[in-house]
Amino acid sequence: DNDGWTALMFAEQGGHSALQKLIRHAANQRAWTDQVRAAIGDKLKSQVEVSDIRGTKLVINCRSAGVATKLRFAQQDLLEKLQPLSAFNHVDEIVFKVLG
């Protein structure tokens, strides 16, 4: 029946757009991570990765609690470096998450 076929086609298109969103988000994560790493010191740059930007919050994953603590102390400086960049111009808070 045609209704079943239409529903199947719609579901495939929906799945495709969800895949496109995932691909776009992954590309954004890489770009955001590169920008954040450029803004922080050489010793810490390999220890962080951007997870997401949610509204005004930038979510950064850190490899250790020590890295997260150091970055919390440098948060204001990091915000000032990032805010001129278009991806971060609405960000006013950074959330540091420790992976592990």
C-alpha cells in the first residue's frame, strides 16, 4: 500500500537528516577543539576536547581533574580569547567535564 511506502521514504529522509546533523556536529567539534586548543597553553592543549556549545555554555572535556582545575582558574582569560571568534561569540560560561 502507498501509505506504507510514503512512511518508509519519510523515515529514511529523517534518518538521513539525523546523520547529516551528526556529521556536521562532529565537524564543528573538531573546529571548536582546534580553536580552544589554540587559545590555551601548549602544556594543556592536548588534554582537552570540546564536547558541545549549548546556548551560552561551552562544554570542554578534560583528561584529568588537574587540567580542569587549571582551566577553571584561567576561564575568564579563555573566554576573552574565544569570544571574538564567531563560534564562541554567545558563550559566557565554560563547563569543564573530567573524562574517566
